[in-house]
Amino acid sequence: MALTVGVDVGGTKVLGGVVTADGEIIETSRRPTPKDAEHTARVIAEVVAELAAKHEIEAVGIGAAGYVDATRSVVLHAPNLAWRDEPLKARIEALVNLPVVVENDANAAAWAEYRHGAGKGSSHLVMITVGTGIGGGIVLDGALYRGAFGVAAEFGHIQVVRDGLPCGCGGRGCFEQYCSGKALLRQAKAGAERDPDGARRLLELAGGKSEDLQGQHVTQAAHEGDPIAVAAFRSIAEVLGQGLCDLVFSLDPDRFVVGGGVAEAGDLLFVPAIAAYEKAVHERGRKQVAEIRPAALVNWAGLVGAADLARVR
């Protein structure tokens, strides 16, 4: 049985797993993400070495949260990580003595959903990951679309508000500043400070201090009906719905898959997002529109996709 290791590298965790050709994860290893590039590479190598010591591994795929060049070797820029022109493929190959493929983490997730998850049966798939930021991936006619320079589908850095909030990419008003985990938390904090009585449950979960609010507090409070938490979800969901509408007119997919940590809130996000999306596309005269499905592989998609892409490198 051919086995590969997929490694999903995000702003907080390095998650590795041994994956079969059918997309089954048979063992995992996890470490916190260091703050600098050199230590991050070492941690990735540690995770791979731990897994390779127990299984016969043929290759490694790394899903990196950043722009990856057309050769799938160099992380050009990672807004939420320490990588700038980082030769990650060469660095990791030297440490683990295995072939390595580097791919954008959202591209890897899109590929995993297309092959093994909610994208099965789609011919024109667009995936959006709503987490700390926003990522994207496109699969057209069975192939991952990466663009001329390898950095297609960076939907999170499309400007939606002129001269808007500053973004880690260096721009202002980017999509992910208004529709992401960070945006959700910012909306909830602002609402709690403006109306502490309306955010009673939300503040209770945070120990009474709006500055101590975390994403899980917002989700739990919203599930319990806290109006400020619900409004925060509605705010980012409406931006998501409008963003999906815009993508319909530029890419014309037959299916959207929405994943990422924020999407795990389920109907809190999907119900208002789908309503906003359908209203926007029909107002613009579209009759046939892409369906929207929640990701099936959830937080495992980046790992599974990276491992699968290493197999078909």
C-alpha cells in the first residue's frame, strides 16, 4: 500500500498524517507552529520523521498557508507565518531525505474535497476556507488550477472595501478582513463593548471582559442565542454570500465547498450566507447557480490533499 505524509502548516499548528491512496488517515502527529522560519522547518521535519519511523513513506506533501510558486517549491509570502521567499521544498528534503511537494494549504484542501469529500461528482469546483483568514482553491476538469505563477485562488486578498482595514498581505480592505475568524471576533468584541447587556452570555463566557473573548466563545454564545454573537456571525456570513456571488460571475463553478474552522459553526454561518448568496445572484439575473456544500473532511482536508498531491507529483 502506497503511503505518503501530508503536513498542514498553519499559524498555530503543524499537523502531519500518514495517508493512504484512498484518503484514509492512519496516524497523525501534531506540534505548535514556531514563530520563525528555521524552527518551523525543523518542526515539520520532526513530524515527518516521527511518522516515517513507523511507516514506509514514499513522499511528503506540505500544505502551506501562503503563496507558493509555480514549481511547488518556494513559499513566496505567508501573511500569517514567518515565510518570505522560503525554499521550503529544498529545506525539508534535506532534513527528511524524501521527495517533497509544497502546495498552498487551501489548494490542498480543495483537492482533497474534490477527490474524497464534498466535491465528489463536481467538474468545476471552487473551495473557500474560512478560518483565521480566507483561502481558496479551484479544480477544473479534474485538475488543480494554480495560475501562471502558482498563486491563483487567493480570494482572501481580493479588495472588497476601498481603503478598508489593513491586511497582513500589505493591502487594505481585503475580503478576509471582513469574513474570517478574525473578523468574527472583531465584530463580537465591538458589539459587546457597544451593548454589554445584549452580550451578557458572550461576556460571561469570556470572564466578563470583552478583550478576553475568543472564537469558541462567540460560537458557543451564538448557539445559545446571544444576540450580539448571532449578529457577528450574520455580518461575516453576508459578506461571504456576496463574495460567493462575485465568484460565480468570474469562475462559473457548479459547486462551492466551504470549509475552515469558522464553517464548523454550521447553520450559524451557512443559513445567512446562502440566503445572501441566492439573493445576490438572482438580483443579477442568474438562473443557474452553483450549489454550496459544507466541507466533508473539515480540518483534515489540507493534510489529506497535500498527501494526495505528493503521490501524483
